[in-house]
Amino acid sequence: MVTVLETWRLREEFAGRSLELMQEMDDIVGPAAHVDPGWCEHGRFFQLHGSPGEIWMMYTWRTRAEHEVFIKNEELLLTDFYDRYCVGPREITYFDELPVDVDAVGTTS
């Protein structure tokens, strides 16, 4: 699995409507994502304290390659949303989780 981080940047005048607009975005793209075999979990949304128009959305997908194919169709669905509310398209970053044992006892540094 791969962790996906989407960075959304709303135009300043829409920063106060972040929750509403992220729900609108999810209503646009969520239904197709939830039935795709690459989908692993619901997204989690985070609003940056110092910049309330910047929203991070994190979720896992089966593979990066599957996700890259899937989002091409999403981009077509989001054109109007980007034009109305965002400073540009979302930025997508991929992460692999490291299996660090945070509960390990007796390890030395």
C-alpha cells in the first residue's frame, strides 16, 4: 500500500468555507473512488493552522501506479472546482510507511 497526501490550496476568500468545500469535492470524486479496487480507506482531512485555506488530505491506495491511473479521470471531474475555489490543482505526494517498531523495549541508539 502507498500513502497519498493531497495538498489543496483554496483561494483566500474561500478559506472560511474549507469544511463545506472539501465535502463538496468529496461528493464529486468520492463515489468512484470508493468502488475502485485500489481504494483502501476513507481520506482524512487536515487544515493548516497558519494558513486555513491549505488542506491536506491523506489516505492509502493499493499501489501508486493504480492511483496515478485513477486520478486522471478525477482531474477531469475537478476542473470546475479548481477554477471556482482553488489557486491551482491539488498537489499529490506519495509515501511509503516505514515499519518502525515504536513499542520496542531495550533498543540502543
